[in-house]
Amino acid sequence: MDPALLRERELFKKRALATPTVEKKKRDTESSAKDEIKKKPKLSTPSFNTNSNSAILNYKTVSGNSQFKFGILAKIVKYMKTRHQEGDDHPLTLDEILDETNQLFVTNNIKTWLETEALPNNPKIELTPEKKFIFKPPLKIKDKKSLLRLLKQYDLKGQGGILLEEVQESLPHCEKVLKHLQHEIVYITRPVDKKKVVFYNDKTANLNIDEDFQKLWRSVTVENMDDDKIEEYLEKQGIKSMQDHGIKKKVMPIKRKKPVNRNRQNRRPRENEHLAHVLENYDNMM
């Protein structure tokens, strides 16, 4: 047999023995087993707190939820508002509020957040010096006398009226009070947002106007006319339109001083008056 072929045969055997075919299969099986382990979902056990009140909340994963916290805050503010409108104006502690709103299951972390941050910083809640909480209405009115006094002040100062929703939020037993004051107040619906505004009914401003004048007034149509067209129409009819003849303050223009250039100062010629006795005239000597 050809010795060259024998050498190639021996080299082929050595290469075949050198290739780790069995180990590669083992590695493939090990990697597939690891992939199957990774694909299996891990079972997570719920973490319970030592406190009995917070164990259920941690199980439901709601104790750390901000939506849950603000839901408790909203319920407290709504209860304090309803309580104020019913006439209960004495302050309460946080534990008393949670007891009356049936929210005794909150954790200590939420209690701390309510007592130190949420309730003191809420514009609808006021913190008393005794570390108690009370509802803070937008208007300081308690009865019909205080409401009527406030409406009179608004009318005298030209501030207009007060929103009905602010009165309802601030005044205890609002419906009864407004019913007693139905002849002292006037309601006007605001065209922008259809909200009702309460005004003081100043009866001293009522005037008896002749019916003929009222008919003439109502017969004049001024729709789709601006102030310039109305003024032009009045001038054609020989009526001078009302203009602003009030005292007008003249605004004097501010006079600013011109900057002085120091280099141009004292440039006029100086006369040597102190040498007048020394000077001599030489015109006659020529």
C-alpha cells in the first residue's frame, strides 16, 4: 500500500479522535436545561408587615400606591366639607377623622403623610394650634347676617357679587338661609360658564320710570352696533353723546439731564487781568 495514503489515514484518525463530539453533546443538553429553567415563572410570595393593619394592604399591593393615598385624602376633605355645611365646626384629630370616615385600616406611613404633608398643605383644610384639623371655607360667613353684611360690602366697594357655589360651600344650612334672604338678594347667571352669582338687592337704587319712556327705550334696536355707530346715530339726531369729562392728570415728561463732557469745560479764552499794569503799547514808536 502507498505509504503516503497510510500517513493520511493516520492523520485522519488523529483528527477524528481530537474532535470532542461527546462533550459538545453534553454542553448542548446542559444549555437546553438552563433555558427551560429560565422560562419557568418564578413564584413570588407576598411580603407581610408585622403590623396587623397593614398586612392585608401589602398583600393587595395598595399601601404604596399614590392613587390609594390620594383617595383617602379626597374622602377626608369631602367629609370635612359636608360636616362644615351641616354646622359642625369643632376641630378633629386625625384619628377621629379616620374613625368617622371608617378608614382605620391605613398604615402608619400614610398617617404620617396625612398629618405632616397632605392635610396641612391642603387649601380646604386648616390646622389649629392644638394640632387638630377643621374645614377652611372660601368665605368667612356663618349665618344670614354675616352673608348679608358681606354682600353689602361687595356692593359698596363695587366688587359685584359672589359665586353661589362659594356661598353654598361656606355657609352652613345654606338653602334655609338663602330662602330667608330671597327678598334681599338677586341671582344673575353668568353667560360665560352659566354659573349663578349672588348680588345684594339695593332697594334704594330702584327708580320709578314712566312707561312711555320704557317703551321708547325698548323700541330702539342697538344690535350689531358698536360704540362708534351709536355715537354717529346720536349726532345725526342732534344728541351729543356722553364723553369722559373727568379730571385728567397730565403726565409731565421726565426731563433728563444731558451728559456733560468734561473735556469741553473751561475752553473759553482767559484774560490775563492780573498783568494789566505791565502791558505797554508800542504803536507810537513805529
